[in-house]
Amino acid sequence: MKLSHRIGQPGERASFAARAALALLAAVLAVPMAGAQAATPKQAQPPAKPPAETHITPEQGKELFRSVDELIKFASDDTGLPIRHEVKRTLTTRAEVEKYLNEKFAEDQDAKRMQRGEIVLKKFGLLDRDFDLKPFMLALLKEQIAGYYDSKTKTVYMLDWVDPETQKPVLVHELTHALQDQHSDLEKWNDQTPADPSHNVNEDNDHLAKDELDTARTAVLEGQAMAVFVDYSLKPSGRSILKNPELLEQLENQMQSSDDSPVLARAPLLLSESLLFPYKDGLSFEQDIWMDKGKQAAFTGVLDRPPASSWEVMNPRAYEQGKQSPVLVLPDIHPLLNKTYKPYDIGQVGQLDLRILAQIFGGEAAARELTPAWDGGIYWAGQKTSAKSAAEQASTNSVALFYLSAWKNAASARIFARMYADELGRKYSGVKLDAADMPLDDSRGEETIYTTNEGPVVITVRGKFVFVSESFDLSIARQLAGLLIDGQGTGEIRTAGVTIPQAGLSDSLASFMHSCGMMKTAILR
């Protein structure tokens, strides 16, 4: 679905996760003391004023620079990725980091895809209609960034306002990206999604086949770097994610905390989940591969044969067995739509996208129930050719979309259809049931029609498929439902195969955010 619409891509890999992860580790290391301290409750203290920002001294800067060689050796030993050449290093200021982020928003292709996809995310109900994505993203990244590696200049950037000892775990994370870059050339390896909308049926299906690749590859990069980050932080206690796999769940739970991140605390679920997925699910994926297949398979092996979808990341045993994510087929819709709509966006609704959507629409229980039952999903959005002005084109009223989802069983399909219908009021005004559970003429499904302020919404359930049309007129919606569902055939849903998959709904978001650097929220508290 491009839900996480490529929020972070190659280029600069920034460490937002770092500060969150450091705090998380501090909590984990303190666990043995928790019982002893619990008996003596402390009196509530008034909130302390935030300390004034300080800057490291020239001597500290020199020591930090020297530590790069020691840290990259640790990362190399931990991963088995060889050091092929020295990594350039530089100290940067807060003003320079903010300038870098502003430039990325202006120049980065993922940022442009993300902003273009904002209207589709709102149409789906993943962002509120009045939410302004760009300024919020800038504020979030400025709050979260904890260091970054630039694969264009082959340079690791350290922050002059963060204590050197605090930065070292972040540095080992970023230097893991440097080793990945030396092995795989991240500029080419991690940007596989087509940049422009497709305009014919062949381009459509090529786009769909490549849709979640960047999401999966970002999870590999961040998962590997998080594994090294955690091992480095745990080393003084003699623990590691391999020796102590039980720590992972504890780390993941604490990674959700946003106590010291007020912007992240206000973030829509789509953004927070897109931000955390590569760190949390990527780390879990890497740990499973490492424990099952060994270090070489978990690091160089995964870089050489990366997963192709969020489904493979979320189901590492399926990746190990060479199974691939289901990809639905998009028939030729252009003769039906091209006179009225121009292609605007296309993609998969991957398992990550579905998990986020279900959590937003139905809560944690719905996400837990529906995520394992997901068996593929695709969407297409078109913009009315009659929308000429910038104001018209910026409105969700200018866009119509359809979404076909496949499920492992008919019961899950019905549950999802009902949940989706129940949440139409969060996206539209004037929602009114027009016809419910009406057998179609050919008795091959059930159709529910709603009227809204942006046109009809048609939900068609047939067996294990749910087809949703939003803002297309009823005649077109019914033709699309027939085309899409009949187009899947009666056999097993095709898989992505070895072709490079494309970007899902949340892909641009995740890719762009993680291209900026390590996120504070991933740092162990």
C-alpha cells in the first residue's frame, strides 16, 4: 500500500533508534536490581528542568574519532562483514543536521513519493484529513535523529551536542551500515522501487511485484545494525541476543516508549509503526536467522539474498524455507478508467500495512486476529482528469481508489469487510448505508453500498476476497470488482518469485525515515 511510503532510503542512514535503544538497554541492565529496590518507594519529585545543551570538548571529539576504528572492528567481528576500507568521520552540529534534513525533504525521491502519497494515506484513513505530513515529519526527525552514515560520501556523522559515551552505541550501529555498504553498495542495493506511477498493465504488475522490496531491505539493514548495537551495549554484562534470546521481547516492549520524545508521542500510529518496524521486526528477523542458520546466514547471507516483503520479515521461518509473499494480479483496468482518471498511485497492501490498518480501524485485538490471516493485497488510486487546480488536486475528493485483499479463509474476509465498513465514518461525512449484503446478479458474492460526501463506497465480499471501491461510480465499481476478483483465477495466488518487489503503502515512510539516520526511539532506555 505504500502505507509507509518509502520514508527512508539509501543515501544517509540515520540513527533515530539510538537514543531510544540506549535508554531501553539501561532498563534491561537494571532488571536484576528491580526487586530489591521495589521495597523502598521513592517520594514523587517535581519534574526537573531540561538541562541546557552542551557541546563536547575538542579532546572528547578526538577521542570519539579514535573510537571509530575500535567500534567498526567490533561490528565486523560481530557480523562477519569484513572491513574493506577506512570509514570517513566528521563531527556535525545541530544546525547542520537540520539543514541536512531540510535538503533531504527538498531533494530525496522518497520524500517526494511520500508527500505525493499523503493524499492516498488520507483516503485510506491512515492519516487524518487535516494532518500536515511534511512539517510533522521534519519535527519528528529533528527530535529523533541520533547519528547517521552517508552512503554517498562514505562518511559517518557524529553529533557535537551528545556525550561521547552515549554516542558510541549509536556509532557502532551506524558503522554496521558502513560495513553493509562496503559489502553491497547501498546506493544501488536499497532503492528498487519504481519512482513513477505505472501507465499500462505490464508496468502495473511490474510495480506490484517490486512494491515491498525497500521496506524489507530497510528492515534487514536496521535489524542487523540493531543486533550489533544490542550486543555492544550488553557486552559489559557478558550477555548477547544470541546467548540471551529472552531479552528480545523485553527490548521490543521498551522500544515502544516515547516518554522523552514528545513529537513521537503525538505521531499517528502509521508513522510510529513505520518508524519502529525496521528496528523491532528487523531485529527479531535477524535473531531468528542467526539462531537457526548461524552468523554468515544472518548477515552476508541475508544481504546477498534479502527478503522481498514485510511478510518474509515478519515470518522468518518462511524466508528460511524459500517461501515468498503472495502478490495479487492486476488485470488491465486502463481501458475502463483512463478517460476519467490518470494513474496516481499503485502498490501492495503488505502484511505490515494490513497490521497497521487493522490496528487503526479495529485496535490491537483486530490486528492480532487479522494479520496472520492476510494472504495478499493490492490497491490502485487514480486522480480525476477534471481536477485542474492545485487546491483540487490536493483534496482527497480528487482521488478514487480500489483495494483488493485476499485472506486465508472466508471468515477472516468477512471480519475484515465488516471492520472496514464500520470505520468509513472516520474518513467521510454523510456516510449512509445504501444497500447491504445484496447477492450479485451472478450469485458470486455480496455487495454493500454506502453513500458519502466523496461518492459511493462499494464493498464486495466473494469467498476469500474483499474488494473495496471508494469514489468510483457504481457501474465502474462493479466492473472493477469483477475484473479484479475474476483476474485472480482459482489456483494459488502467485508469489513474488525472485523478482524485486515494489513499495507498499507504508514503504515510502519507512524508507525515508531510516535513510535519515538512527532513530532515538530505537535506543534502549
